[in-house]
Amino acid sequence: QVQLVESGGGLVQPGDSLRLSCAASGFNFRPYAMTWFRQVPGKDLEWVATSSGNKTYADSVKGRFTISRDDAKSTLFLEMNDLKPEDTAVYSCARGSRYHNDYRGQGTQVTVSS
């Protein structure tokens, strides 16, 4: 069965960096677009970035976050630099694109606080 397991979250200070990972299993990873989302409790799910033939980013993270993937290891990454308190959320990865995705992981908590 399809599994997506995120890791790498934590508590950091403003300006710090984190690298999130999403380990995928149960399907052929290479052909699929993969997407990062984030969510704050009580708010809607927010799209962060997608890796398909190209890479696209939400305006709020453009220039600070980088999405990448290792198809040989079926792993998706999100490198997050210059983190801000408003980046605090649960980050999850999904199989598919921003508007067309079918599986999403449980997520990893990122907290940015001084």
C-alpha cells in the first residue's frame, strides 16, 4: 500500500534552517509529481511546493524553500531556510500535484519560535 512518512521537523529559532524528508513506499515514485503542504490547526491546508517536470512554490516561501527529490531512494525533500514564525505548521507530503493528489502523509511539526 502507498505510504508517505515525513520526518525532520522540530523546534527552531527565526532565521534557522530545517530539511524535511518524505519517504515514499508502495508505488513507483519516479513518474509522480510530489507536493508539500502545510497546515496550522483550525486553518485550511496550504500548498507549499510541487516537484513535477519543474518546481513551483507558493509566494510565501519562494526564495527561502527548495523542493527536491531522490527518485532512486523514493524520497522527497524540503529545504527550508530563513524560517519565520509564520512558517510554523504541520508539514505533509502528498502524491500528486497541488490540485490533483491522492495520498498524503501524517506530517511533521515545524515550530519556529524565539
